[in-house]
Amino acid sequence: MENTIYSINGPVVKAANTKDFSMLEMVYVGERRLIGEVIGVADDFTTIQVYENTAGLKIGEPIFGTGAPVCATLGPGIISNIFDGIERPLRDMVKDNGAFVAEGSHLFALDEEKQFDVTVTVKKGDRLVGGDVYCTTPETPLITHKCMLPPDMSGEVTFAAENGKYRVNDVIIRLKTADGEEKELTMVQRWAIKKARPCAGRLPSTRPLITGQRVIDTLIPIAKGGAAAIPGGFGTGKTVTQHQIAKWCDADIIVYIGCGERGNEMTQVLEEFGELIDPKSNRPLTDRTVLIANTSNMPVAAREASIYTGITLAEYYRDMGYHIAIMADSTSRWAEALREISGRLEEMPAEEGFPAYLPSRLSEFYERAGYVKNLNGTEGSVTIIGAVSPQGSDFSEPVTQNTKRFVRCFWALDKSLAYARHYPAIDWNSSYSEYVEDLADFYNEISPDYTALRQEIANILQEEAKLMEIVKLIGADVLPDDQKLTIETARVVRVGFLQQNANHPDDTYVPLPKQRLMMKVISVLYHKSLDALKTGVVLSDIFSLGLFEKATKMKYDIPNSRLELFDGLISEINEKIDALNAGV
Amino acid sequence: MSVQYVGLTDINGPLVALDGVKGAAYDEIAKIRLDDGSERIGRVVQMEGEKVILQVFEGTNGISLKNTRTIFSGKPLEIPLSPEILGRVFNGAGKPIDGLGDVFPEKMGDVNGRALNPYSRDYPQNYIHTGVSSIDALMTLIRGQKLPIFSGSGMLHNKLAVQIVKQAKITGEGAKDFGVVFAAMGVQNDVADYFRRSFEDTGAIERVCMFLNLSSDPIIERLLTPLCALTAAEYLAFEKNMHILVIMTDMTSYCEALREFSSSKGEIPGRKGYPGYLYSNLAAIYERAGIVKGSSGSVTQIPILTMPNDDITHPIPDLTAYITEGQIVFDRELDRKGIYPGVSVLLSLSRLMKDGIGEGFTRTDHSAVSNQLFAAYARVQDARSLASVIGEDELSEADRAYMKFGKLFEEHFLNQGFDENRTLDETLDLGWDLLCTLPRNELDRIDEKLLEEKYNPERAMKFM
């Protein structure tokens, strides 16, 4: 008997009296074959969430099963593309449907006509196991795509194509598996988006993801293979921070998931990343970026899928031995999508209407980050950076609190910093990173004093926070000179070091050696002044030397390419203060 | 002859239920004919087996279980569109109420709209000159942006909206193809009248298309008002290549109507009783701003909402600001001081501003001036809170300079007349004059070269 629609409520559709479907199976709903997923199977009803707008559906229209879960299509052509939440190519959709997204589109994710230059790396008679590479092709000038045996397959090669030009669906090799079956492999494989791709083992995270943002790299670093959350109210700069990291971080590939966010922001990423040239490779940033866009007015069920699609693509490239950074903006919208579907299913709500399974869904997602040894012996990593948009900027709400339990790096964006246009508005007092110790060796290899300088900067800020409590009560004038000096030095740290201008050509990305030298200057200035105070120099004389202003502006005055100028600045500080000392 | 369903099985608030229906489609429109000959419009909001739940736009007053005949149209709600809708007045459901008869449609538009493919969007970069200093300099409005005004009851947000419409000027080509779509949701009759009169006085009425749902009109119609207005705006912008400014007031009434509707449907409430899908629902409205590749028009939105109890963390302003590209926030204290427009500079923001100002758009020093004004005004707040504890006399010299700067900034920069249309040069130069009241070493957001050129303490003399 044909399966038909029994009820419709927003994106939730039910079919009555059927036992044909399995949990999480992908189905086609209605005459227009809208894409949906089975989310509940009971004796009397099968519940389906539909990834597209259900307007116009009728009771009694058919539902078709596919026998498989919702899968991502993996193969060359993913990089520099833009997809919707269920990996439909938005660029090709424009050709078919015009400027507005229409329902029932079943476009293949990849360009089927494009000819790739393929190098086949196996020959007849080779024995292959899951994860082994059988051919490679330059996907973009930056990324060599490696086609790998699906993780659960192994066998002997019975045919291998010659090197040459092939389309993604052409057969590259044939494989005889253990049970004697012969399989044809193209450059494409499919993988269920809600299932993590397997790896040989996890490795410790000892290398940082270098972002060129001083407050992150130096104070609150994240490791490759780590997970970080960026919570912040509206207007605190979550998106700008994610854009900055996506532009400058030293991952090989960026997966940018716009989950329930603004359409114009996705357009901005598309346009800006196409124009921006990566200084390391001299290629546009789009050559290493994949975009997944489920804007806030697209169907809500696909919002949940967009997160899983993104991480599945990331894991696939990780398996080739690449380092991937995922920007998920914003995980709160994903959680709200869960809440909305849960509400339509009339499930018992937990905190603030969110379903009780919110924490387990969040942890499943963040656990897919990691630095791993792949099945084929290479190493790769997936780093997740998830934005969180707490309601009413209240960090005690369920999504922020639950996320905090599953990430080791927390970059809290602060409203008052954002109001003062202090960007990135990462609050150094309430943010933390558990990776600091794991990464200490790496930083000390750049220079043995790196972590010591970092600690000193952190201490100055800590001290300032304490002193400001007093200043708020009685004013700054009554403080002794050495404490006034601490406050002024902390100001240099805040304005000159932590504050970073994303629109300034040099300041937008600062390499680690420059970050270290800037800390060094501040440290020398602080200690030199402190010593001078002890010999009897008056604080106002030190301030009148203009050194503090110079230190505040060194980020602009000294270009990234001329770090030797720092020596001059340090000796200027030494000389000028020594001259004061001599005058006492 | 279409099938008519006689009678209903249930009536609950604005919702009615029918049984035994075959072949109805989700979200389609149905006509409900009453025995007295009047006709109402309903929309399918839920279906289960042969039971269908309809939402009735005009309300269910006078409907009984027996006195209706329902006909399903097979189509979603559509409104007639033609360039002639400019200058016309419609009700919230898109029916003409100005007595000028029906619109002769060039085409019919589905009010639900569809999501714009991000690949088809053009990133908004051209600014709209409003002649209001605080907006032009500090939270620049960009063509294709959605920039809401957050206000409170009793403040002068409507006046500002009218001033923006009156003075808004688009630079460059296409400047003359400018139109306004005005959507009133749940506003009082005299507010709607104020807008209509203001548009007439300024001669803008020919280029304004109004959709009015007054506070006494049915709430379900209120839920349609922004959809109709934006359908008209999209048509004018993307098919007729006009620059359309959409003003929607008051979004708070809209959200309250949504809450009322949701609770009568028996849905599980989220925060403060608003439905869990409030974010998606608002996004479906706000995201209909933008610029589409292949068309020279644009839809720019200025939604106005009154924050309940002036609380910016209330779900309505909170969710709105998460979707829109910035916000203009009114401040009760400035308003009381008699400063118009009383814009709270620190809480306000335009996200698209950074790419639409500076060389080639406004003036090269624009971003430096606005950054420094923001930073300086933030320091003013610190100085003021310190002064309230230790007294103004005890402040350091720098803090006293900031106290003075704050006062001058509010009186001269923020404050401006309803008829005062400042050019961008006037605005930015005024900003420089004010910055010159501060010691030079305090201006840490401006690079040396620019300071050398512009900083001159004598400029501050005009305020003495």
C-alpha cells in the first residue's frame, strides 16, 4: 500500500498506518518530492520533519522512502562552493529557479560535467582497505583532493583507469571485496551526516590554531583539533571575530556554516573571500573555503542538518590529511530549531522550552572535533569554533551553559567592551582556555620567554581589575605612583595590544613574533618605569616622555615586515628613562 | 462549481475547524461565506486527516457552527501588484481602503515570499543620506539594510521616521526612483494619521504605498500586514528597479498578535509566552530586505518597535537585533533632557556601515571620526559614573574634559531640529570640532597624519 500524508503542522508531517520507514531515513514528501527525514516511528504514526517549506502540500499525497539516511555527497568540487543545509548547490539553483530558493530541487551537489585531471595512485592487483587513497586531483590550486576508499570497504583492485581527465561520476577503479562482490568506485562517495567518520586514533592537541589575533593567540589560545565557543549578545562582534579567524587562521580548509543567520553576511563572505588574497599562497581565500548557508528565513528543519552537513564535509577532508577549521554561526539558532521541532512534536520541554536532549546533541557535535590519526596513516584535524547567541545576553541560558561543558576554550564577548568599540570584544577576565598548558612547548619554541611574557601581561590585567575596584570608589588620584603605573600600563595592554583593528592592513593579522615583541616592549616599559620610580623619579615625568603613547601605537607604527624596528623602540625606552634616572 | 463545506465543528478565538475536508492544501486560502452575505478570508494552518484548522483574518465575531459555507481556493494569499500601488492606501490584508477602487493588477504576488538565495544577493554598500548627524556619522544607513529603531512609548521615534523619509537621499544614479512602503501594525488612528499628514505635507505621498492595520483591527490581519507590505516592496524594487524604504511600525504589536494567535492554537510557549518560532517568524520578515543581482533596485527596512518597559533584553528587541543589521536605540534620559533625536549612541550600531563609508562612498576620514566619537563618548559614561560617586570636583583633568565633551556632544551633535538637514560634510566637521575640545593625546583611534591635518584646538572655540 502506498504511504500517504495524514497530517501537516508546519515542517512536521505525519504518515498513518505504516511500518515501512526506519529512524533517520531520508524520505521524499508529496508530489513535489520535498526532502524530509523520519524523526519518529510509532505503531500508528510515522513522524517526518521536512527540510523545505510545506505550503501547498495536501493530505493524501504520497511519501516515498529511500532506504538510506540523509547523506552528504563527498567528492571533488566541494571547495569554493556554496551549499544549503542539505548540500544542494545554491549557485546552480539560481540557474534553475532564479533569485529565490524554490522547493523540491534535487540538484546533485557537485558539478557533474567538470573534467578533473586525475592521477590514479593504485594498479590492478593492489589490496586496499578503508581510507586508502586510489586517486588524486587538484581541486583548487591549494587543495589536492584525494579520493579514498569508504571506511567500511576493502578488497583487491581488478581495474584501475589510466591517468587523465574524468568527471566525478566516471568509474576510476573496480574492487573485488572479500565476499567476492565487484564494486565500481567513482570519485564520489556518500556518508550519513549524523554519523562521525571513523579514524585510527586520537592524538593530543599540541599545536595551536594560529589566527593572527593577539588576544586569541597569546592570551586565550585554541589548539588544532580543539573546540571553542564564542558567546556574545547582539552587536558584540561574534560574526566579525569568526570572519577574522576564517580569513587568517592557518588551517588548510575553512568550512563556514551560516546557520540561521543573515543572508547579507553570507553574501559578504562570498564576495570578500573571493577578493581577499591569502598572503601565504597568493590565492583568493575562496580556494580553501566551503560555505553552508541556511539563512534565518530558510526552512527551520534544514538548519539542524546544516551543522551536520558541515562537520561531515570537514571530516572527509580531515581524512585526506588536512587541517580544517569550522565556523558555526550560530549554534543557538540550531538549538532553537531543535526547540521548534520539539514543540511541534509536543515533547515534554526541559529548560526554557528546549528539549531535554539538547546537551547530548551539543556534545555529539563538539566531540567530532579532534586531532586524529586517519585510517590511511595521515594526520589531520577538525577544529570547531561555534558562536553562541544567548537570549538577552544572559550567559546563564541553557545553550551557553551546556556548550561550556563541552568546549575547552571560551571566548566571552562583552557588551561594554563592544560599546566602547574595543574589538575584538573578548573579555579577558571571563574567558579561558584549557589549552594553555598543552601549547606551552610550542610557544616557547618561538622564543623561550614567550609564556613568561604572556603570564606577565595576564598579571598586569588581573592587577588592573583589582585596582579598578578601588578607583571606582575613590578615584584614581589617591593611588600611589606604582599602582598608577600599573593602571597606565594596563591601558597600553588593552588599547595597544588587545584591541586589534580588523580594517587596518597590518593590524588585521599579526604574526606570533610580532605579538611577542609587542609584549616585550610593554614589559620593558613597565619594569623600567617601576625601577625609575624606586630611584625617586616622579611618575608624571615618565608619562611626559610620550613612551606610553608610542607603545600604544606601535601596532600601527611598526609594519609586520619590519620587526627590527622594535629594537629601536626598546632602546629608546631604555635611554629616555635612564636619562631621567640620571637627573635625580 | 467548487465544493462548499457547510458549517464548522469548532471555533476558538481566531481559529475555526472543519471536518470532512478533502484535497485542501497546507497554507492555502479559503473563503468563508456567512449567511448574511458577508465574506471572510481564512488560511489553513493545520491539517489532520480530514480535519482542517483555518485562521480567520477578520476575526470570528458572528460566526456560528452553522451559518457558514467554506470554499477552498487552492492558492496561497496573493495581492494584486502594479506600479499604481504607489500613492494608494490598503488595509492589512492588502484590500484598498482609500475609496479609489481595486488595483488593476499587472501580476499577483504570493505574500509569503521565498527565501532569497544568498548567491543571488549583492552585498549592500551604498549609503543613504538621512541628514540626521547621529545616523549619518555613527550608524550609517546602507541601501538594502534592515536597521530597526528601538524606542519606548512616548518617545519621538515616529518623528524621526518621518524626518528620515523626508530627507532621505540616495546618491548616484537611480536617485529619482525612490519610494516608500509604509506598514502600520496595531497603531492608533492618530499615529497613522500623523504619518499620512506628514507624507502629504512633504509631497512624498505620491511615492508612498500604505498598509494600515490600526489597533482596533483584527489581529490576524496584523500578521499579514508586513507580508503584504514587503511583497509590494519586493515587486517595486526587484521588478520595477526602485529604491524602496519600508517603514514598519510597531513590530511589538505584531509580535503580540503572534503570541495571541499562538496561544489560541494551543502551542507550547517559549520565553514570556511568545512562541518558540518567534525568531524564524521575524527573520522571514526582516530577511526580505536586500539587493538582488540583476536588478538595480533595493529594499531597505526601518522597522520601529517599542521596547516593553524600555527593556532591551525583552525577547522582541533581543531577537530583532539578532536578525537585523544593527539598531538605533532611543534613550529615555536624553529624551527627557529634550534632546531630539535622543539616540543612545553606545547602544546603537550599523553593521553594514564599515563597508559603505570612507573613500569612494562618503569621506576618507569618516571611519576615524566615528570610531573616535564612539570611544570618547564611552569614556564620558565612565567619567559620569565616577563623578556621581566622588563628585565632579575630584575628577582628574582628563575626566573633566570628557564631562564637558559629553555635554557638548549631546547638545550640538545629537540634538538637531526636525527641519534641519545636515550634509555629511557639516556632520563630520562638527564631529571634528567636538573632538578638538579634547586633549590631542586622548585621540588614540586616529592616526598621526590625520591628526596633523585636522586637529586644531581653536576649532573648539565655537562652543565657548
